[in-house]
Amino acid sequence: MDRLNGYLRDKHMLLPLDNFEQMADAAPLVADLLAGCPWLKVLLTSRAPLRVRQEWKFPMSPLAVPDLAQLPDMEAL
């Protein structure tokens, strides 16, 4: 963790983490990275909040699934 923090400390970086609910136990590690790396931004998707100080939540509804029986033809798509 110290090496990662040292590497990221001066980097301007966006770190995407998808489906983070599967790794929720790592939330304190993400919080430590954010605290130690002022230019790091994390874009994280999860069904559960991290509950860390730097968190901003944007609740979203699930995306609609098309009706496979009534798809438009390929030209229209």
C-alpha cells in the first residue's frame, strides 16, 4: 500500500472501479488512497455506499432492457 500511495501521490489520475460491492472490504484502502493522493479521483460503481468521508453518491435507476421480441431492424439501429 505504501508503494502504491507513493506512486500515485503526484499523479493526476482517474481510477475507475466497477461493481465495488464485491470488494466492499477494501473501502478503507480506497479512503487511504484518496487521503494520501490529492490528485487522485475514484469513479466507483456499487450497489452499496462506501461510507467514506470523501464519497459523493449519485443514485441511479437500473438501465432499461430492450424487448428482444420487438427490436427494430438492423437498418433502423
